[in-house]
Amino acid sequence: MKNGSILSIHLNDYLYFKNVDIYFDEGLNVLTGETGAGKSLLLDVLGILLGITNGRIDNYSADVVINLPEDYEEFEISSGENIFSITKRNGRTTFKINGRVFPRNIISEILSDLISLHRQNSHLKFLESQFLLSVLDQIGGNDKLIVEYSGLYQEYKNLINLLEVEDLDYLKRKQEELSDYIKEIEAVDPDPLEEQELEEKYKIATNLQQNIQNFNELINISEEISSQLWSMKKIAPDKYLDQINAALDIIETMNLEFQRELSDVEEYDITEIEQKIWDYNSLKRKFGPTLEDVLQNYERYKKDLEDVNTKIELLENARERIELLQKKLEEIGEKISENRKKAATDILSNFINHANDMNLNAELDIVFTKTKMGPKGFDRVEIVGRTVKSAPLKPVRHIASGGELSRLMLSLELSIVSGGVLIFDEVDAGISGETGNKLAEKLKEVSKNYQVIVVTHLPQIAIRADRHFVVTRENDKGIVKELNESERAEEIKRMLGSRDVLSFIKESE
């Protein structure tokens, strides 16, 4: 998680919020209002951008201005103010950054590194082993180790599957068969142009004797004509010499062409031509029906043979390679586990402070169990705890009531905060009284380092806001208003139900 901030949200059209702007402070921002006013709806657009939800309606449009803490050169996005837009019309959703269309997964990838959205009961994800592992990996700095481990694990699984589904003897028979096909085709070395030339040569060769006779006659006639032209040249007036010379050039050139053609025809070996044509037809019968099919199959056979050779090589070395991979995966998995346990220790240390601040008399532990090899290591983790010192450690969901569980998980969430924007959507459900005061103080403390946006029903939180917004609904139109000091006092009075309590809280600060 990196530092940054949400500067504003503009809802062009989202349910009953039309042309609504919200400008946030870098510290603690609070949204309050009557139940059903639509406070949580205002955060839907962020959930959509983060890939957490698809939204609650079919058509909407919104823009969010976000201050990014770093450049994303691969997407040509610079740090600083950037406009993230989302539009859904006729079932199609379009995401943009600064007017350029991006896939949703890119938007989520960028913002998930900056924004953490916590909604009511979202803390339950911490009770899931895989989610908790991902948190521990992030805090423990396991990114590179996980990438290395995952690559080796994928290779390991591929080799295991290969041993299960492939038969070495069958592959060797297939290798021999493909090699024979390839050799058979390469022996002919088929070429569409050559096939066309063969057909033309065959037509000539089948009329070979007649062609030889014809060319000999043409040569004799051309020689007679040439002789006659030379006789004409001797007796013709000078003015006809150019024409006679031109005629001589033409007839002598033709004579040379006839002689060349005759030489080529005489060299034709019809037996050789017939054999070559037979070879072509054999290939087409076996690998065709057309020569184009033969050539396509030839390329396919080469690719298939390459794949078979690779599988054979892998199979012949698979067991040895699997043993090496298992050893390497054990080594990397141990490092990953060590980092996770260090991260768990840090989280639990922070948790104690947050739990004390939230008036929680609870002890938590993160229990590691070594399991069989998986895609992310050998660990299974579970959060256990107790609220009575003499009681045994049990899964958290079994030791706490709804309100206590909410406070436990909220304390845990605050223990892993490392930067960015923290958004809490009514996570204070079930919290009131002195615990509410403690939670308010905690959120105010956190907002000194990170931007915090809270949808709340607790006046203790609202009174500490750096910027306070009230959400109302009038005539089916949603309104968001930033409150000044006097307006805040009235809103907090509404939340409290009494001016006396308001005075008491101010005096207790």
C-alpha cells in the first residue's frame, strides 16, 4: 500500500445522485445521514473501480480524481492528479484514465495498490486462510519469492501430470511414425510450381516424336527462308537492304529458338517425369487430398514431432527433475513461511495496542499448520484467540459476539495498515459508547498519516472529522453537502438526539 489520496468524486448519474461533487480532505472525512439516504451508494463507484462490485444499477456515470503517488510508465500514467472515469450504458461498462480507455483489470491493479475499502462484514475475509496468507506475504515482502516459487511449482505440477497422462512407449512409437511421415514428404520435396512445370513437361513429352518432327521441319523451313533472303540481298536495290536485314534477323533468331526448343525436348526423360508425378500423387493420396494439404500437414507433423520430442525428453528426466524441484520448493517454501511468521509477529504486536485502545480484553494468535505442497507454499493459517485468560485458544469466530468480532477484526485491520487511502463503510456497526470514543480516536490518529473516509452512524467519529458531509434524499434526489461548523453541530445533535450529550463529549475531549 502506498500513500496517495482521493481528491474528489463526481457522480454524473448514479441512481438518485445526479451531478453530485464531493471534495475530500487529506485527513479524516466523514459521511453521515439518515438510514436510507444513500451514504454507502457514494462509495459504490470506488468498489466498481477496485473490481469489488459491479454496481447496483444498469446505467451510471462517474469520475474520481485521484492523486497517484508514483508513475505507471507501462501505462503512460504519471504521478499526481489523474481522472478515473466509469460509464455503464446498455449493459456495457467503459473504464478510462484521463480520457483513455483501459481494461478493468488495469484500473483495479493500479488502485488496489492505493485504496483499501472495508465494508460491513468485510473483515470476515481475515478468517479465510488464503486471504490472510496474501496479507502476510505483502507485509513479509514475499513478492519475489512467491513468483519464483509459483514458477517452479507450475513446472512441478506439469511434470506430475505428464507422468500421469503420458505413455513413454506410445510417445516413442508416435515419434517414429511422425519421423517417417516427415522423411517421406521431404524425399519428394514438393513444390506447387514444380508440380505445374511437371504437368506441362508431361504434355510435351507425351507428344515427343511429333514435337521433334515439327521442330526439325520448322528449322529446315527457317533455313530455306534464310537462304532465299540472302539471295534477295545480293540482287535487291540498296533501298530494300534494311528490310531484308531485319527479316534475316527475325528468321535467324527464330531458327535459334527452334533449335533450343528441340534440344530441350530431346532431353526430356518421360520415365523420370512420370515417376516424379507419381510421387506427387502418392503424397496427395496419403497426406492430401491437395498439395496444399500435404504442405500444411508437413508443418503440423514437424510441430507435433517437436512436442513429442520435448515430452520424451521430459519423461526420461522427469523423476530426477521432480526430486530436484521438490527440494528447491521446500527451501523457498521455508523462507516464505519464515517471512510470514515474522509478519504475523509484527501484526500481533500492533494488534495488542489497537485492541487495548478499543477496550478489548482479548488475546489473538496466528497459528501456522504445515500442509502438503500448494501453489503458494506449505502453510495454512488461522486466527485463534480467547477473551478469558484461562480459556483455550479457539478460532476467533467461536470466541466473540458480533460486536466483539467486529472490534477484533477492525483492530486487526488497523494493525496491517501501511499506507494509501482507508475507506470504512459502516464497519462501526455494533459499536457504541466508550468503545465508539476509542474507535473515533483511533481513526483520527490513523488519519494523521493516511487519508481516511468513513461512512458512520457514530457522532464520536463525526465530531473529529476534518471534513464532514451529510447525505440527504429529497423528492427522490440525492444531495451531498459539506458542512460548516454550525451545520456540523446540528448534524451531530441529530445523531446524538440531545444537545446535552454533545456538550458532554466536547468537554471530555
